[in-house]
Amino acid sequence: MPNPRYENLYDLPLEYGAAVHAASREVALAMKAVHGCHGVSTRQHNEPAGFQEVWHYHLHVFPRWEGDDLYLLSPYRRDTTLEERLPYARKLREFLSRKR
């Protein structure tokens, strides 16, 4: 995320947008290498009607698998805990740190 903070895409200077796009590409490629996902989705939200809930610019990068139904409502959907996410984040961080 750029520093200083910008509220949304409308406020983000173009040079930061290019850097965010480059970083999301690097993360997406790392996700494919580390987690073996079939694809990657990115999402970014602006204003309440665009489902922005956090009032600074950021971009979500999701690993995707065939038939994962990410965008379908389901009674089985839930937020994962930090403890559940940590092993995946650690593997990704380790992979990215070796590339630098």
C-alpha cells in the first residue's frame, strides 16, 4: 500500500497505481507457484456503493481454483481465522523473500 494513504482509486496517483499493479502481479505469480492455484482474481472497492468498507486504497489478490464458487453465496462461507491463514501467508512470504 502506498504511503501516504489515499482513500480510494480516484485519489491514487498514477505512478502508485503502476507500482501496485506490478506488486499484485508478483503476488499472483507467487500464489500460483506456492499454492498451485488454477488462477488468481483481484478486487478493489471504491465508495459505499462499490462496497468499500476500509477507507484507504488497497487491492485484494485471491487464489482461485476450478469450481471454488468464490462469488456465490453459501451457508458454508465464513471468515477464516488468523491461525488458519498464517501457514499460507508464511509460505508466500518465504517464496517472495527468496526472489529478492
